[in-house]
Amino acid sequence: MKTRTIGDVTVSAIGLGGMPMSIEGRPDEQRSIATIHAALEEGVTFFDTADAYHRDAGEVGHNESLIAKAVASYGGDTSQVLIATKGGHLRPGDGSWTIDSSPKHLKEAAEASLKRLGVDAIGLYQLHRPDVKVPYEDSVGAIRDLLDEGKIRMAGISNANPEQIRVAQEVLGGRLVSVQNQFSPAYRSSEPELVLSDELGIAFLPWSPLGGISAAGQLGDRFAPFKKIADDRGLTPQVVSLAWHLSKSPRVIPIPGASRPESIRNSVQAVDVELTPEEIAQLDAA
């Protein structure tokens, strides 16, 4: 497994997003644990979760607990595993998503995540989403306090724009290590945030990196180049999409979601795919 860095921590070049294993349509726990174990077998050492990754009102932190359980039950070495979680989103249990990024909530949420993950300090804690009711500086300030108190080892933000990235970097005193935004073949509006993260030396973590690429690999006309390159190389369009992400910058670490072992085993093939400049140009223009 090829590696990249988040802050001063070396992680696998592709991570695993845990959300599909805990929200609506989730598989049974046995299959989810098998998926996480498959990722570990393939050399994945970066797992992304959040306390809001759950389905029902009474199971906050479902995905955090699931990942912690799977990592603990894995027979191999997990000493290099980095589990990143987030706070600031809530799910009332009716399928909706709400936001509370107040300092009080974030600090309470981080304490609860600490217990569910069973660690002394959270490896990477991220502000899940800006809250229009709370000044962004105040929300990031709570993350800074958690960092200063040693309750988290690294600080990140998610769903942020360029201005918010700069604010977070200032509030954190230059200690911002990652930005997690939606970015995919179908959703490219976060390109400015990717470029800025690269300029600042911050990891960029695309969530939903396979957007536009269906599970069956059936593509619309817009994504024909992904399918053609995949067919020419004997790969799946998903692998080509992730290889395209990796080509963007050495700071990019995509975190495809998965709920089946075969999905993550397919995804990790992308670390060994070197796209040509011509192929990258075709995909950029798609």
C-alpha cells in the first residue's frame, strides 16, 4: 500500500469512509466488520467516521463504535491505524440531518467520541459542517481547545470554503492538518479548496469520491472517458476515478465509502494505477 501524510502521520493513500455501514440501507454488522477487516488486510490505515453516522435516534456514534470494534477484533497489527471522526452534525432519527457546531456541543461530542473509540486522544477530529447560527471562529475555537487539552491529536475541518480554511488555519495557529470536502467526477466545485489545501500543505480528503460512478459502473455520456480508460486498462471506472483523484496532488487522500469487502478491495487497486498526462487531461475535461 502506498502512503501519504496527514499532519505528521503516515496513512494509506486511500482511506475508507464508514458512513454506508451505519445509515439507511446499511448491511448487517458481520458484513460491515468483514469490510473493515478486508480494508486492513489490503493495507488501509485511515478510516473516516462521525458521531452522526447512524440511522436511529438512540444510536448516536453507531459507526464510531462499529469501526472501533472491527479494528480491535482484527488479528493483525493495527498500531498504524488512524481513525478520524467528526462532530457538529446530528440525526434526529427521521432521516434528516441537522447542525449544532456550538462550542458546548462540539466539546461534549468529542468527549463521547473518545469513549466510543476507546482511545486516550482522538487521532483526527474534524468540524463536520459550518453552523450558520454560530460564528465559524467560535466553532473552530472549540476544536483548538480540544487540541490544546490533548483530547485530540490533530484538527481538521469539513465542508469548508476557502475563506473558512484560512480562518481555521489562523484560529488553530497553523495546526490545521486536513480539509474534507465533497469532490468527485460529478461534483467538482471544491477544486478551489483542493488547490488551496495543496498550497497550504494540508491534506485534502474527498468524500463521496465516486460520485457519478454507479456501483455497477454504468456511466452517463459525461463520464465516457472514465469508462473508456477503465476498459482499455482492464479496470473498473471506480478505480480510474480514484486514480484520477490521486493524480490531483500528493496531498489528496480519497475516502470512498464501502459496505462490502469486494468494494474496498477494488478501490485500493487505484494506488498502483499511474494515469498518463493525456488520460488525466481527458478526465479533467469530462
